[in-house]
Amino acid sequence: MRKLFAMLAIMSITLFVSCGKESGPEGVAKSFIESTTKGDFDEAKKYCDETTGQMIGMAGGMMTPEQKAEAKKKDVKVEIISSDVKEDKAVVKYKVIAEGEDSAEKTMDLKKVDGDWKVTMNKEGKK
């Protein structure tokens, strides 16, 4: 009985930690970047506001199945450098490390939509 309780406790903690990971602006930004770099635009749209989701959907539609398959093979890591949160807006500074090469530091804008952090981009595609 104690083993069962211990297993349930560990599973609950794991679930709590993994769910909480994507709730803050840093977690949402990281999940969004990982999804887009892997070519999984349907997943990426979950982390966007409506307008950005439409842009991401169009971008995903332009990739060939071969390009998406190639993107999924890449070893990509996202390093969150910092975040600046002011009420319902946040700016996350990050770097993408793909196949051993660091990218330049970039920023991503997020805003709260119905209590959830969402990536938001302007029409020029600024991240």
C-alpha cells in the first residue's frame, strides 16, 4: 500500500511540474520555439494568440512534407536567457542552439489572453 501511495505521489508531482512548465511566459516561449523549429506548426499554434496562430498556420502550409521531416530530425535546444513581465505583457530573451551552433539572442513578445500566456507577433513577423 505504501508503494502504491509513493508511486501516486511521484506521478502527481511529475504531472504538476510538467504542466506548470508551459504556464509562464518562459515555458510558453520555449514550447513555441521548439515546436516551430521542429516544423510542428499545429502544436506551435497552441501557444499563440489568434493573429499569430494564423501567420504560423500559413508558414506551416508553405513547408513541404520533406522540409518538415528534415526539421524534425534536427537537434535543437532553446536557452531562455531572461524575461521581463509587466502585468499582462512579457518579453522573453532567448537563444536557439541547433546542432552545436548558437544563434544570436532574440526576443519574443507574449501577452495574456484569457489568463494564459500567448506568443504575439506583429505582421512583420518580429519574434
